[in-house]
Amino acid sequence: MSLSEGLILGIETSCDETAAAVVAGGIHVRSSVVASQERVHAAFGGVVPEIASRKHTEALTGVVEAALREAEIGWSDLSGIGVTNGPGLIGSLLVGVSAAKAYHAATGLPLVGINHLHAHVAANFAHICGDPLTCDALPAICLVVSGGHSDIVFLRRPGDYEVLAATVDDAAGEAFDKAARVLGLGYPGGPAIARAAEAGNPAAYALPRPRVGESLDFSFSGLKTALIRQLQQIQGLPLSEQPGEPTGQMQADLAASFQSAVVETLVRNTMQAVTAAGVSDLAIAGGVAANRLLRERLAEECAAASIAFHRPPPDLCTDNAVMIAIAAARRLDNGAPDNLNLDVYSAMPR
């Protein structure tokens, strides 16, 4: 039996979610446990790295034990361990990698470090619901969109990815967070804007759909500035004066207009990449891939173009350890395991 056909433990601590999961056969989810720090960081309007590290330290052992209990297995039933080792917050990553090394040393189980972005792509292979991506569907395009990344990736085969386009400044998730602060909607920004937008008119304000020359790259920093300018204009303020937080219908309309601008930009570039690559399948991944409007618009565009559209359930779009275990299963079969020299990286080649 190959390693990927066995049971793999995944560990994820790259930012503010402490997660562990067990996956069987590289695709079947046996357990998934996530301890969120969202409420802790909401008071600060964003993730505080030192607090995130401390919370991971407090939660990780219990989360791993809960994942094993949920899967109804013990350490002797496992075939390997995968852990995120970058990109991410260094302190948070160190907690997960240090624990994974300890488990490796104590059990002798093979250990592999996993690229967080590659893992998000791998979530599409999970056989949990919907229409999972399969090797037969490759090559394909995948939009990886999160708080730190907005990438269009060409998938040749599992683990073999080429980044065709990326953000040149703010990622979509970061833009949502910044816009939510401007609008007085709190943290995390993406879900907050989506909730406010439900009562708003996306055509109320004409915000730009940014382009980066003739490329498929993304740029969202100017969109946040356009939102501030729009608010200043509404409130009759000069460019030098910070606008006040909007309320009521104005807030809802601005949220809906901003969300529409981000989503339409992502959809436009992604569908252009699908056409240019000549593929028949599109997948999405990352925290922003849980956005309902983005999922609906891509589904519409794919249906019109006869493109198969694959999207993980929302809980596998945000940070989780299922995706780590799936990616680890493939790495364990295709390369040499890592060892106690495994290091962490805040940024790493994709």
C-alpha cells in the first residue's frame, strides 16, 4: 500500500486557525477540527501575530487529539503527517511545525512540510460533497483568492502548478478587510461586507474594475482608494479629510458596490485565463472563494461557456487541515519526506 492510500494527519497553523484533520486515501475526509481565533482578533481589527502564536500553543494538542478521536483512530493507524510550513506568520507556523516534528520523532511517522497555497488548491480534490476535481479533469485553471493572495494557477497535475497571474499589491481578501474598516463593518472584512451587501444595490456607485496593463494580474489597492474618494464625495469632504463611517442604506450600497467590483474583476481575469489556456475545468480555492456572489458569478460564466466548475464547500475554502492532509498524501508518494530540519517561511516559491 502506498503512503497516500493510508491515513494522513494534517496540521494547519499558518495564521489564526488551529486545525487538524485525518484524510484517507488522499481524498476521503475522516475528520476535521478547527479552533478559530476570529473573536479574539476582531477587537483589534485584524490578526495580531503574537496573540495568534500563543493561541495556537494553547489549542493545538487538544485539536489534534480531537481529530484522532473523530476519525476513531490512534497514532499507530496513521501513515504520515503533513504540516503547513509556509507561507504564513512565522510564529504561528513555528507552533505547528514544532508540534509536527515532535509527533514525527515520537512515532516515526514520515513528515512533510506543505505549501499553504498548494494545499488550498488541493482542497478541490476532497471527496466530501459537490463535484470534486479529479486527475482526469486536468489540466485546469484554479483561482486561489484569500487575504494574502489572488493568484490564477495552471494545474498540470496534482502538485505541478504554474502561477499565471498574481496580485501586484493588495489581495482581494486584504482589500475586503480595508474596505470594511472604511465602512465601519468590522473584521473579518469579507463576510462583513457580504452581509451588508445583501441589503444594498451593487449598481449604486460606479467603482472601477482595475486592470494591470494587458496582463491578468490583479491590483486592488486603488479600489480601496476609489471607495474612500466616493465616500468623501458623498459627504462633501476635501481629499485631505478622512470621511466618516457611513450608515444605513448608504453603507449597504457602498458594500454591495465594492463587493461587485472585486468579484467582477476576479471573474473577468479568471475566465480570460480559462479561455487562453484552452481548458475545460475551473476550480477555486482560498478564503474569499467562500464568497457567495463570487461562486454564483463563476458558476454562471462557466455554465455559459460549457466549463466544468469545481468549488470546495465553504469550510474547506477557509484555512483548514483537510487540504494539508490531501496535499501531504500526494507529496509522501511523490518525494522524499522531510526531517527535523524542516523550516518555516513567511513567503515561499509557489
